[in-house]
Amino acid sequence: MIEVKELTKRFGSTVAVDNISFEVNKGEILGFLGPNGAGKTTTMRILTCFFPPDSGKVNIEDLDLFENSLEIRKRVGYLPESSPLYQDMMVIDYLDFVGRIRKIPSNNLKKKIDDMIQICGLEGVVYKDIGKLSKGYRQRVGLAQTLIHDPDILILDEPTQGLDPNQIIEIRELIKEIGKEKTVILSSHILPEVSATCGRIVIINKGKIVGSGTPEEMISKAEGADIIFARVRGPKDLVESKLKEIKGLDKIQDISPQPDGTNLFKIKAQPKIDISEDIFFVVAQNGWSLSELTKEKATLEDVFKQLTTGSEANE
Amino acid sequence: MSNIISITKKEFRSYFNSPIAYIFIITFLVITSWLFFRPFFVVDQASMRPFFSLLPWVFLFFIPSITMRLWAEEKKLGTIELLMTWPITDLEAVLGKFFASFTFLAITIFLTFPIPITVSLLGNADIGPIIGGYVGTFFLGAAYLSIGLFISSLTENQIIAFILSTILIFLLFIIGEEFVLVTIPTRLAPIFSFLGLGYHFDNICRGVLDSRDLFYYLSVIIFFLFLNIRSLESRKWK
């Protein structure tokens, strides 16, 4: 398990990580979400003992970051962003090297390497130079490096970056499967990624935690309302003013005339009120025609936008 | 200990993963042999002294090219992030790289063996100074390596690492040379000549194995390896 308390890290005058605290329990996958430069990588680098924090306390498996750095590093598997690897080594040699660094007993090492090759789908590239591999394969080699010593703690910085959609699904499933018995933190700036894999999400922006909870909680926090798109054929201003009279309507926005002469409106209702039927009746009563009525659920994307841009506005 | 061996092995193999290592070794052997044998038959003396006095100058370019990539490439590729988060101490990482470069150098020096054989076949060579010369070469080379390795840890650009290492080694070499010593106050001259990399090499090459000279080279090596460790830690001071 990982406990982080009031962690702060500065680089010169910029505060990269600003007093953040969170916990990750065994068997839990925590998603670290935030725009680029939010402090995700910095936090992960602190947790993996790449550099120490300026202040704050980190306990990993009840070991203190400052006192037991080496012991922690033994138990952590870390996949840095964009998976840096030695370009001039063959995949098999690289895994052998990492295995030895990870102190896997040599009678077990060959089996471990074979397992990794199989789990990460590296069968076809075992004897290739890493520098000649595609980005997807390099990411997999990086993942094999992370998992080879069967670590209790996994810290993955954008693990699906550079993979194609099929690979993304594969890796996601793999992380989910592995995550059942381990403590996992993964970072991403892609929301569906996190909501598909993680049991809990921490949203971070400008070094601060701006929200946290399960993906479901986060979605229900988002504005609490659906957005409706209505495409109406009729006089624009009149339609707009009539629609505005609907009870429970919060905001209406005209999205420029469509090429077919209709008007597309983006309508937001007040929380927990469904006004789609009202829209239909208003349009029908006035003798206009309604060619589209779509509801859009609030997604994590919205939560994310709201939280990350919201905190900017507060400053 | 096993970590040092793993890193040494890995770094040593990566020298030979590209043809550059072979080109290096061949160039080194051709140049040193050429420079040595050209005046050899004219002077007509079965001595390797001229060979050993060449080496500090050939090493000036040869050794920074061995060490330049050791840290600079790790930084460029970002692999240093993994290396430093694996359960390895900074000391182990530094020593592993140092031993790898030393092994490479040792092989290159070993491959100059046809020269002493030729010399002793052609005349009545004195074996003492030849052995002394080789011992000195290893110590001098190792000192150069530790300097080059340290400089490599300061930058992610291999060319910069190469040039800076050459400059630093050159400076440390010439401060003990005659033409520098005459320009400084006479009281300081012994200190400068003691600090110069070349002074002790000359002593050893004369066939006099003095513990002070070996101690000097060991101190230089340890000093720069220590600086190397500090420069890795410097990421922690930011």
C-alpha cells in the first residue's frame, strides 16, 4: 500500500507538486489524471525514489521513502513515461539484464523471461534490437521490464501511450488482471483510459489534487445534468425564445445555422430534470419540425474540464 | 557486488554492439604503431620509451571517446530514470560503468603486445621499463577514464562530453609539464608537477615503481569517481 502525506516538490520557483495527499490500498488501481505538466510524472518520480520531495511523507508498504529507498525500489515496478530503453540491446538481453538487476535467481530467470515474453506478446521480436522496434513493442518491453520481478507496487506513467486500440485493450486487461493482487498507480491524460481501468481516480492540476473518487462518483459530480442537442427547422430567434420558456431549462446556445437550413441548439437543463419531451412539444405546437434530439451524458471528460479549468478561474 | 558485475557486463557488451569499438581499437593500434615505428629504425634503439611517451597524447582523444556515451546517453534516452529507480546504489552504477570502460581499455592495451615482442626480437630490450610502462599505462588510462566518466555525467550531449573531457585531461596533464612550470613561481612548481598527470607517468615509465605515483593515480581515480556519484546525487538537490 502507498500512503502519501502533504507531498511538495519545487523546481526553482515553480511548484510541481503542491501539498498533495492520497492513499492507495492493496488490490486497488488508482488513476492519476491531469493535463500535461500537472505534476503526475513528478509525483511518480518521487514515489519511485528518482528524486526526493522537498517536504511531505511517503510510506510504501510501511517503509519510509527516505530511510528505506533501496528496499522500496526492490518492491516497485516502474514504467516511466514513453518507456526509455537501451536502444542497442536485444530484447532478450535486456530482459536478462533487468532480471539480474532484480536479483531473480538464475535457475528461475529463463522461465521468468519466457513468461514475460508471453504475457507482453513479445514472441516475434525476442532477438531484435530494441532501437528497431515500433513504439507499441517498445512499450511492451517496458512493461515486461516493470513486471519481471513480480513487484507488489506498480507505478505506470502513461502505460498505453503509443499503442494501437487493440493493444490498449490488451494492456488494460493485463493491468486489471495484475492489479487484483497489487497496488497500482497509473497516470494518463486520456479519460476513458482511466475510467476503464481504475477503481479510483485522483484528478490533479497544477500540482494540486482537484478531485477524487470512483469513476461513477466523478461522473455524478459533473454538472449533474445532461446536454441535449435539438435540431429545429424554423425562425431561429423565435425558436430560441420559445424554447427558453421551458421550465427547468438552464442554458440554450445556438450552434451556427446548419447547411440544410436547420438550427442546432445546445441545451442544458437544470440538474436532474429531463426536458427532452418539453422540447418536442414546444417545437410541435409551433408547427416547426424537429429533425434531431440527442442526449449526451456527462462524461469524465466534463468532470475533468470542469475541475481543471475551474481551478484556473479561482486563482 | 553482483549489480556491479551486471552493469559492467552490459556496458562492456554494448561497446561491441556496434562496429565503432572495432574501429576504435584498430585506429588506436595503427596510429600508435605508426608513430612508434616510424622513428624507431632511425634511432636504432631497442627501447619502448618513445611508445609510452606517446600514449598520454593518444589517450587524450582515445579515452574521452570511450567514456563520452556512458552517462550522456543514459540522460539523452531517459534510461537513467530506470537505472536510478532500480535497486542499485549510485556507487554500484558508477563502478559498473568504470569497470566496463577499463576492461575495454585493457583489451586495447593488451592488443599492443606485438610491439614489445618486435622490439625485444630486434634488439636487447630491457624488460623492466617495458613492464613498468605498461603498469603506468593502466594507471594513467584509468585516471583518464574516471575524468571522462565524470564529465559524461554532466551533460546529455556526447560531443560536449568528449570535448570537455579532452580539455580537462589536457589541463591536468600540462600543469606538470616543463613549459608550464617555468612560468609559475618556483615555490609552486613542485606542487604543480606533483599534480600533473604526466609527471608520475614518466616516473613509472623509467621503470621505478614508486608507491607515491600509484597512490597519486588511485587518488585521482577515487576523486573523480566520487565527483561522479555526487553529480548523480545532484538531481536530488534540485
